[in-house]
Amino acid sequence: MKAKLLISSLLLGTVILALAKEDPVLMTINGKDIKLSEFEYLYHKNNQQQVEKETLDQYLDRFVLYKQKVADAEAAGLDTTRAFLSEFEGYQKDLAAPYMMKDSTYEKEMLNEAYDRMKKEISIDHFMLPPGNNPEETATYMARMDSLRSCILNGEKWETLVDQYSSDPSKPRNHGHYGYVSSGMFPYDFENVLYNTPVGEISKPFKTQFGVHMLRVNETRERNDVHAKHILKLFPKDATEEQKAACKQKMDSIYALLLAGANFEELAKAESQDGTARRGGDLGWFGRGRMVQPFEDIAFSLADGAISEPFATQYGYHVIKKVAHGMPALEEVRPALENAINRDERAGMIHERRLNDLKAKCNYRFNPEVEKYLTNALRDNKGLDSALVATAIKGATIPLFYYGDNQSTPLSELTSALNLKTRIPDAADALNYIKSKVDPLAETVLTDYHAHELVKSNPEYRNLLNEYRDGMLLFEVSNNRVWKAANKDTVGLERYFADHRANYVWTEPHFKGIILSATTDSVMQLVKADIRKLGTDSLPEKLHMKYGSDIRMERMVVKQGENQLADYLAFHMGSKPERKGFAEYIILEGGVINQPEEMADVRGAVTSDYQDELERIWKEELARKYPAKINKKVLKKVK
């Protein structure tokens, strides 16, 4: 695995050497060529992000320093650590995904199809038989449905046959007449037949997970949806007439406010008991058959912008505001349509088409010899079990599939995908089970391969990936050489403070010490008594051990105005602070000082200055170790 990750990381360096001649070398640092395209990419990106644009010479100096630091990180082996390689591999996959999925043709096709179908409502009759418990039963029901279709085509009445044979639970009330339906009401495979059967014709029998079906398409009409908002006052459970009357009275009051000019959306947020209240009662767009009666009829009968009088449904009292009618724009319904597509079999269809495209791009070839090999092994072993996996698959070197120019993945890679507890005696079923695991593995391998190939074929992706890689190295090496180094180097900080003590002068006195807070006055009295007894040696630790959460001790170095407790106790400014959970405060140790006494008093400022000093020393070292050889002629080509 480490070798694979290392290849992923180093691939950038090797493939860049093989790029087209029109991308000349701008500079060389520590033996590594840096191309003009990479410099231009980062130069323009930097200027887009800056308020004041840098000149080319200004940016060149920063770029050289940036690449020298990356060279130092590489020299230290930071690009070969397991942690770096693992993190970089993750970035590589994330960054590659948008480029590999840029062609959203399939999603657009599905989205446009769904939106076009939304525009039409179809009046249908429905005939249904059970799905069958096995392929043989399903075939029997399909044949029976075909016979029933012939009977109807020969003049027998639809309703009579539905009442006699259909398994649709709604047949007692509708006799197979569904009326107008629309897109999104049925599974996609059902909807496909619905929208592809001409008016006046009867579909051929078809199967879904729910049964065997047959549809008769009677007529179509343009869909006319409604966009509405509502306010709802719910009936209590098992409401009495008096409770319903009280509910109506509340709604009448709300309606009176609306007539007087109150904002509908604000009233909905404040008064509605429906889940839509938080968005101002907005129900979005809906068509016929989606709402209970009389809600549906009232919503469709209102003029755009009109508000209904209060009315009751089985749920409570409503007031509706009709926003618009017709068909929503695609952008308005896009999220709902995309969500529906991602939830049903269309997501699988898109995935399958993408995988087929990926296979074609990567020159994928399944090895037919594998099927022969597995067929013989399964026959000899009398099916699939853990023993066969261990003997015939786990150590198998036979290529499972080929990709690229001459790369392959061995059959043994399937081992982890197989359930070792699975026992399949039938050789044909076992072979199908094993083959079902090939595509998921191929997708993983080909995705990884394609991401690596993008480095060669896509300059934008190559530059972005290289930017992330170098950025990771820059952070790590800067942390090691400057930021973390300064914080951890206490000796260096003390020495720097001593050498530059004149730089750390206060213009205002500071309180330096510990302030103790007690939860109650009685606790504080006990603390004060113990202070007199315990002495100063390790006093904070002794008090903490004894009083625990009944006290709080805060060590600080602050000037006036930076801390309320210090202002009140040390600088005698302001009133006694009110702090939740604590009532009394005292200075446990310390007092006001005019100048810092030790490095710790100004550690933040000293650390920052010491980091600057380490950075300066490092920059001088980098210039000596990794001098930049810049091609001035190529530099003039920067656009």
C-alpha cells in the first residue's frame, strides 16, 4: 500500500517531464524543473485573490522562496511519510472527482426527461397481477396478462376482467380506472411504460417489483399545477364539535387579520401548526391528486394572489393563499427532481453508464480466461465455499481484467469482496456471484488509474493537484522549522528575550498573578483561613485538591481593561463583576508590575519575533542550499 501511495505522490514529478514541448522550463530548483504553466497558474490565481496586485518580479521572489521550502521538505523526506501519503491520496481522489464527472450528460438527460414528463398528465386504466415468487411464477403471470390483453383487444370489457382478475387493491372502488396521473407518482419502470404508450392503446404486460401490470392510456392534457401557501390550525385528536368550533374561531381571528392587511407569511410562521410554518406556510408546487379535498379544489379555484376563507379538512381548519398556477420553471423544481432521480433506479442507470464510459476511457478488458479458470475450480470443488476462496482465488495470479496499455489486476484482488461464510453449491450460481463482484473492484481500480492519467491529460487538474501537494509540504516543513519549533524551543525563547529585552517594554502597568474565585461567601471564608495555615509553598495546588469545583483559579498577565476581575481587584476600577456560579474573588498571589519580569510575561510577543528570526535564518539557508536557476527568456513569456 505504501508503495502505491508513493507512486501516486511521485507521479506528478515523473509525468510532468513527459508533457508537451510548448510548456518550457521556467526555473530549476534542487534539480527539479518547474514549468511555465505551473508558474502562470499560481501567479494569476494569486493576483485574483489579492486586493493589491503584485508585480511579476514581486511574485517571482515569493514563488522562488515557496519552491525552495518545498524542496527542503522533499529533502527531509516529508513527502514519503505514511501520514503525508495517506492524506495526499485522499486529496487526489477528492480533487479528481469533479474532473472525472464533468460530463453530466446523463444527469441532464434524466432531469430533462423528468421535467418534460411533469408537463403532461395522462388518464389511464390499470390492470395488475401478482409479481410471482420465482421466475417461473412470474412467467406464468406475464402469460396470463398477455391473454387478458388479447381478450380486451377482442372486445371484452376492461372493467369486467379487472373486477374478476386484477390484484390491485384499489379495484373495488375504481374498477381499474385511475383517472389522470402524472410524473413522480409511480416507480420509474412503471412511469416509462405510462409515458411511452400512445393514447388509445394498451401496453404490453410489464413487470415491476410490485406485480405484473398492463395500462390503457385514454387521453392526455397539459398539466396545470398550483403554487400555494397555507395556515393550519389542527384539530385535537378525536376532537369534539366544541373543540372544532374553538379551532374555527382561532382561524376566523387569523383570517380577520389577513383581511386587515397582515402579512400572510409572518402569520403562518407565528400561528400555523403545519410543518411548513417555518417557511411561511409555503407548500411549493403541486398538481391534482396530491392534496385532500376540499383543499385541492379550493386551491385550484382561487385566483393568483387570492386568499381563501377558512375551511375544514380532516386535519383542521385552513386558510390558503394561492401564489401562482401553471408549470414551475425547471430551476424551481430541480432539487426535488434530482432528489427523486437519486432515490430510484435512475441513479443506478446513471452509475452504470458512467462506469461503462470509464471502462472505455481506460481501455478495460475482462479476461475471458478467468471464467474458464473459475468454472473448472467451481466444478471440481462442487461450488463456492471458504476453501475454494483460499485455494483458487486468494493466491491466484491470473489477470482478472486489463486496463490502460498493458496493466492488469489479478483475480486475487477479489478475495476481500467475497463473503467467506457464503456457501453456493451450484457452480453456475457461484460463478455469477463471483462475477458480480468484478465491476465494483474495476470501478475502484479504474477510478484510481483515471485520476492518475488526468495528471498527464488535464493541465488544470495537474496544477491544482500540485498546488495541494506543495501546500501540504509547505505547511509541514514551516511548522517543523518555524512555528512549532519556536513554541517548543523554551531555551531559544529565553535566550532571544535576554538578547532583545529592550524590545519588550510596557507603556502601562500590568497585573501579574492568580485570581481565585469562590462559589459562595462561606467557601471564600474557608479558603482565606486555609491560606493563612498552608503558607505559600504549592498553595494553588493544595487549594485545588481541597476545594475542587468550588473554586476557580486564573493565572494572568493583563493590563487595565483586559480583564474585569483584574480591573476590580488590582486596578480598583469598576464595580464588582457578576460571574455565573461564583460570588467572591480575591488575589491569591501577585500584583501590579510596571515592566515584564521574565520571558513568560511577554511570551506571545517573544514567540512571534523568534519565529520571524527563525524564518530569516531559514531563508538564508534555503538560498544557499537551493539556488534558483531562472530562464529569463521563458520568464518574458509569462502572460
